Amino acid sequence: MSSKPRADADAGTAEQSNTITVWVWKDHYGGLHATDTPRPEASVRHVPLPTEAGPLQGLYGNLTRMIAEREAADGPVHTGRAAFCVRIWEKPSGELAATLTRRKGCAAVTLALPAELESLRELHDKVVTQMKAYNVARKPLTRRKNG
């Protein structure tokens, strides 16, 4: 009997290993909103990380840069680079859903990534795991000077 709940818990953990947690809610005008911090009126959503190479590499590059900045400065990450876009929409059932990939009929919102180094590293590990699972090459983001 104890193995069944444990299997369910493992399945839930596996499902959430390639997601980012966001809280979404509707304001009194019917507008959709999202945040990376808990709110009493919000529903928790586990936003799937994108499976396409482009968004994954972009997210990986942003996380890598933010971790390096955090380590170098030993302070908060620059807010202009500490955010990513999440798109939120309402399903026909009235449920709210969210994704990092483009979708018709979505409201785009910008979520702040955590400034704490441990949270960034956990998110970084999730992205790397998914990149490996989908055979996406990890290319260093270097800028070339065309002289």
C-alpha cells in the first residue's frame, strides 16, 4: 500500500523536474497576471521549460550569465537581465495555463528570476538536464568582434 503513494509522488517529482513554478491569477478586470512569488489569490502553475533548442539555449545562457554575475558581485543580479517571459492563457475550461513558448491568445508577462544563487543553480540544472534529454548542444555564448 505504501508503494502506490510513493510512485505517485515520484511521478509528480519527475513531471516537475523540467518546469518552473509560477503563480497566476486574474485581477478584477479579468486580466491575467503572473509572479514568481506566492500570492494568496494565485494558483500555482508548473510552467514547462521549452523543448526547442532556441529558447532552451537562450534560457541557459541567461542563467549562466546571471550565476557568474552573482558570484562576481556577491550581490543582487542586475534586474534587466534577471527576468524571462512567460505566456499565460485561459483554457476553455476556465483554467489558467502558462508556457515559456509563444502561443496564440496569450498574455505575455515578465517574471523575475531568483537572485539567490542556490535557486539559480537549481534552475540551471533543470535546463541542462532537459537540454541533454532533447540532445540540444550547449554552445558557449561568446560575442565575436568583426574587425
